[in-house]
Amino acid sequence: MWSCAFANGTDGAADTQLCQRLGLSLSVFSFTYLFVFFPVGFCYNALVVAVNLSNKASMTMPDVYFVNMAMASLVLGLVGPMQLLGPEFSRSPLWRYSDEVHVTLIILFNVSSLVIMYSATLLSLDCYIERVLPRTYMSSVYNTKHVCGFLWGGAVLTSFSSLLFYVCNHVSTKIVECSKMQNKEVADTIMLLIGYVVPAAATSYALVLILRIRKQPTHLDQDLGRLDPSVYRLLLAAVSMQFILWTPYYIILLVHTISRVQGTYVTRPVVAFNFLRGLSVLLAFSSSFATPLLYRQMSRTFSLKLQRLLRKLQCGERTCTHEPPGLQQVVL
């Protein structure tokens, strides 16, 4: 599946053998993602969205952010198979898409990655605000829904500058305006700074504040309006997992951008570098699989919400007389 075309210009048969070995292992990872991670992740993301939207009254602030990440993961999950089975990653691609489709896939990938990273970042900040000021409107469900809406709009606008560079990098050089902007490294640098550096700094700051304040018990700890302590464990696990899965991708993007700018992209480490690049992309796509499973495992209310949804589907238009206990109405 994985192409070794880039190894044709290397010296000797050693690089070709190394490419074939690495390519075989990466192909195994790719097929595992396509036949296991993708379908399971897609179903669980759809389930997270459906379960929470069918129980809007019981949604909490973290639920809104996880629904937002699940929606972005659905987009990311759809982009994954198209890229992995396309000419960019596959030796025998199932389809060949035009430059316009290629740019569209890149933009969808960037938008979904921005939404996922900034949802995790804002979740960290709002959990800190909720810890310090319980029942405040700043971290309310109503406000969070609007923030997530603006988050999608901001991700699209943020990707617009990168869109110009990507489009101009794939169109004819006869267009004078685009010939001056054909610099993919600029677009990658924008995404690196906005898509990783900024949310990483903000998330680290928020987690430090949360960990510091958790060691300082106050009289607000007895407030019934506070978030359940399990939410903070879910927060730490989800945010850590997102950055673990996305960091290799942005590191490879940084190395690639610097090497292209400095003109030091030598041929000898190309095989290993492209293997690491493909592996980092697979890890990034795997984030769409890991997040809903983590939410399903650590959320205390997900099972109750799922039971309520299944009960509604069974009852149809009839009123269900028995509702599962444990779901409290959230005052917006």
C-alpha cells in the first residue's frame, strides 16, 4: 500500500530494502486504521453526537465540547480514508483526485484539527473557570454552545490564509498573483503556530492552574453546582491524549518546513523521514478514534443517556413512562 517511489533516487539497494520493510509496517498500520479504527471511531463519534443531542437538557459544559470534538472527528474520519487510499500515500491508489479535491481535503483536515485542538484548549480553560467560579455564565452550557459555533467559524477563517497558499501552490504559474504566493512552507508555518503552538501554550497554562487549585481546598468545594470530580480526570486524559497523538504530526511538519526553507532536504534520510511522516499522519487520524472511546469509558452519564435514547427509539411517538434515574436537568 505504502509507496516507495521516493526511494528511487537514493543510493544502492539498502535504502530500497529499508523502504520496503518500513513500508510494510506502515501498510499494516494503515489497514488497521482503515478496517478497525475508522469504522469503530466513526460509529462512536456519531453515537456521542446522537446521544447528547437527544438529551440536550442534561448536557453539561464538558459534554458540549466533546460533542464538538466528535463532530470534528467525523469530518477528520471521512478525510482519512480518502487520503490514505489516494495517490499521496498509496502505491496503488483506488482513485486519483484533482488538485481542487486535494486542496479541499487539506482544508478539511486543517479545519477539523483546529476545532479539535481548540475544543480541548477551551475545555481546559472553562474547567478552570468552573472550578474557581461555579455556576458562572462564562462556563455555562448556553455560553459554551455559542463558543463552539464561533470555534467552527474561526477555524474556517483561520484556514483561509492557508487556503490561499495551498490553492496558489496547485494552480498554473501563469497567474501573476498566485505565482508570488506559491510557498507551501508559509501555509504550513501558519498552521503550526495557530494549530499547535497557541493551543499547546494555553492548555498547559490551564492545566497548571487546575492542578494547582485542586491542591488548595476551599469552601466552594461543597457547592452542589460544581462539576463532578470525574470530569477533571476525563479532561486530563482527553487533553493529554489529543496532544500525544497530534504532536508527532506537527513536529514532522516543523522539520519538513525548516529543511525546505534552508534547502537542507538531503536524500539519505528520506526513507525514514517519510515513514515517520506517514506514521504521524496515522496518529493524527487515530485521534478521531480515541476521543469517543475515552469519553464513553470515563463519562458517568453516557450510559444513562444511551439508555434514554434507546428507550425513546423503542417507544417511538408514544410517551415513555419509565425514565432511567440519575440524569438531572441542567439550568441553562
